[in-house]
Amino acid sequence: MFGDIRTEDDWQRAEKRLRALAGEEEFDRVAVIPVEKIVIRQGFRIYCEENSCGNYGVNYGCPPDCGTPQEMEERVRCYRRALVMQTRMEMDDVEDAELTREIRREHNRKAREVGERLAAEGLSGLLLRPGPCSDCTVCEKLKGKAGLFTQKRTSCLMAYGIDVTALAEACGMRIDWDGTSVSYLSLFLYREDRVGTEYAGDGATGEGE
């Protein structure tokens, strides 16, 4: 249906379809916002460089291979609209790493499904998900090889410098940092300058590609 969009009214109807697709994946909250409402702080790159997650320099979807802070912001800013999808779950123990990883894994799977379904209906876009790209069992970066599936590779919101707290506020979503819940956000950015129907991750290419 997205291939026939011509007017702003067409886009308003199309965004109902975006929300419906995300709703079918049973996200807890869904919102559509202008990209200019996304707050990006390039200084957040320092948190990736601290490498607390262990993926810095060993995953093509993570810094420094994904791009400089300026390049990452430019990728976001070439789009006009963002579909924001939230998974939020109350937890007795947010330090349960195995459970939180499973929640994030399921959230990312559903976000990927939304992106692929939108592409199948004619809407190209840029998908951002929490955590490192994990669609390959082992990243080709660790094997010293050029990355596979570069058009479907994703980078995390932190790599883009996105202020998640500000994003949630812009969407009217709730995020608690008091240890009572976990919350994950993914974005599908669309309405770019280029016209196309193929699905894209972040479109970045790893070193040596």
C-alpha cells in the first residue's frame, strides 16, 4: 500500500497501518513522531567506548565500525518520521541478566518483523534496536571477514547517541530507572529523500567491505 502514497492525507492513512502492524506484534506502546523530536547527543559515544557490553570493536553494528557520531546522527536526520515501539515489563529482579536478555531478544525479533513487513508493503526505512546487532550467530568482525547482510545490520540507540529518556517523554511512554522494570525501545525511521522498497538496517558497511 505504501507505494501509492502521494499526499499528506495518504501518509496519515498509512501511519494507521504502521501502528496496526506494530500492534499485531503486541508491543506495550506504539507512537509515531517527527524525527526532529528525537534528541541526539553525540557525546553519548563515550558510553560505547567504555565497552561495558563488550561489543566495542568486535561487532560491525557497534562503534567504531558503525560510523562516527556525526555520521550516525546524519543517518537519522535524513528521515522525517519515526515509528517508536516499546516493550516494558515489571520485574522483581532487574539484575536477572538472562531474563532481561530474553526480553530484549524477543523485543528485537518483533521489531525486525515489523520492519520486514513494512518493506514487503513498499515502505523502506531505517531500523534501530536496543543492544548490539545479533542477527548473525557470530559477527564476521570476529572472524576478520567483511560483514554479511549489511543492508539488514542494525545499530543500537546508544550508538546513534539517542537520548532514550527524552525519546520516551516525546512519545508519552513510561520508563522507570528505579529498578522495578525493564523497558526497550526500537525505532523504524521512514519518509527519506531516497525512494525505494527494499528493507534496510542501518546500511552501514564494516571495515574492509
